[in-house]
Amino acid sequence: MKENFARAMDHLLKSEGGFVNHPADPGGMTNFGVTQRVWEAWVGHPVTEKEMRALTPTIIGPMYKAKYWDKVAGDLLPAGVDYTVFDAAVNSGPGQAAKWLQRIVGVEADGKIGPHTLAELGRMDAKDVVSKFRDYRLIFLKDLSTFGTFGKGWTRRVTEVTDAASHMIG
């Protein structure tokens, strides 16, 4: 839902935390979930660790909206489903998040949420969609080579996202 971006963003930032540069993380240097590579692409030039550490929610908000929320049609998704898909888009990429949603609603998984996906989604119970989405995410994450290092945190995150999304649904 259009009015849910700020709420979803607040939840997302709690999951993402602040600055990290874990040697086992293929994303490398990250702040508020924004990798150095993604931020450099957004601003159009290389950035230093100092610049990465200086990021704030206000600075990164427009990037999150354009690159993730808008890419998964967050404004058009039902409350709760919007946050679930948005969080997955940030964590695993917007194309992957869209494909999971499309598989759940039973349409061709092309990675682009459009009218057909939205129509089928509208026929489903939002809580069922969020629950099935959780299952897709966990299966995907458990197959990653870094699950041994980050799996406990990822599993907690997916559980917390699912709980928050269920509260958004009502």
C-alpha cells in the first residue's frame, strides 16, 4: 500500500542495523543494509568507508524506494504483503522477491509484478501469502553457501518480518 512505505522502511532498518564489514559477507561493507557497490551505483561514483559510515535513513530512503519498493510495486500490494516482498527484495533482490510472489499466486514467474500478478494476488488471503512467502525465503536462504555463518540471523529476520507483516494485515 502506498501509505506503508515509511512503516516498512522503519521495520527494514531495524533488521538491517548499522555499519558492518564482515569478511564472510559477499556484500562487503554495508550500512543500513546498503552495500558499498549498490551505493556507488546509486550516487554514480566510488565511495569511501567514511562516506559509507555517514549514511543515514534520510539519505538512503529515496534509494530504497526507487530500487526496491517501486521495483516490487509496493504501493500496489496489500498491507503486510508489501513489507514482506520489500524486505525480500532488499535481502535477495527485487527480481527474486517478485518471482516468489508470482509462484505463490500461480502466475508465470518473470520477476516483474504487473496486472496479472496483482489480480491473482487480490484473490488470495494476505496472511496465506505472507506465510508462503516466508517458506520460499527460508528454502532459498538455507541453500546459500553462507547460511552456516549468517543463517541464524537470517532465520530470525524472516520470522520477525512475517510477524510484523501479519500485524500490518490486521
